[in-house]
Amino acid sequence: MELDLIFKIAGVGIIVAVLSMLLKKADRDDYAMVMTIAGLIIVLAMIVNEIAALFETVKTVFGF
């Protein structure tokens, strides 16, 4: 896992957290929830390749 990926995930998390707080203060709780879910989907899309590589490594190690 590269350090660059960790910084990208942290950046997305910080941006989503700040925007979510701003939306909650503006009484837009529904938009804040949608933004949080969108942030989660973005992060999952970023790490799907790393998870696939992990499963391939496990298959190689155990000979499946």
C-alpha cells in the first residue's frame, strides 16, 4: 500500500467531514447524509484495487 493512497483517503475524509458539518449547521441534514455516503463510495472505489491485490496475494500464498 502506498503512502499516497493513505493521504488521498485522509483528504477525502477531511473534505467530507467539513462539508458535512457545514451542511448540518445550515439545517440540510439530508444533504449531509448523502454527502457522507458519497464520500464512502469514493473511498471504496479508491481502495478496490488494493483489496483485489490482497486477495490475489492470499490465493498465491495458500495455493488456491
